[in-house]
Amino acid sequence: QVQLVESGGGLVQAGGSLRLSCAASGRSFSTYRMAWFRQSPGKEREFVAGISRSDNTYYADFVKDRFIISRDNAKNTVYLQMNNLKPEDTAVYYCAATTIVTDVRWRGSYDSWGQGTQVTVNS
């Protein structure tokens, strides 16, 4: 497991942008698959974007062509660049990590989670 701390959330107008960061502890960051999930009140936590150890990226359909996930192994950090934000993007965004090779979109693949950062998009 690895310690994860998200930052960069906040309040933004529709059409605006935010960049989320997830800082990871430990020496083995480059061995982890990383992902972002989000959760709104009363809803299930859902997959947003993922990135593999070799920088392959995966996205949910609802963020296609708007969000970009990336990682900097030297800084032990994964990012989520969020562009053209919509009110329905409002949620708590969570960073997750795993060494398991499985479906990147499945919550059960991940054994390390951050505390979450709030993103609120006004219409």
C-alpha cells in the first residue's frame, strides 16, 4: 500500500479548468497503476481516468476529450487536468493506486485510496 494525498480541488464556473494532484509516499511509485475516481452524494464511486506503469491511459466516456491523466514518477505524483468542466462533474475526487494487473476501471482493483478533494462546478 501507499499513502495518497489529493489536492487542487475547488470551485469553478462551467467551462473552466482545474488540475488535481495526487502525491504518493514510498519508493515504489513507478510500480503502481494509478487512477482517479469520483463520488457524488447518494451515488456510487465511479471511475474517471486511469494510467498504467507504462503510461497507457484510460478514460470514462463522460470525460472523453475533456480530462487528461498523467504521472511524474520522479515526483511521485499523478495529475488530472480537467478542462471544459460541467456541473455534473461536481463530486469528491479520489486518487487510487494498485500493483494488481486487472481491470483498471474496477474499484476492487485498488488497495490504496486518498482522502478525496472536492470539485464544485457552477452553471
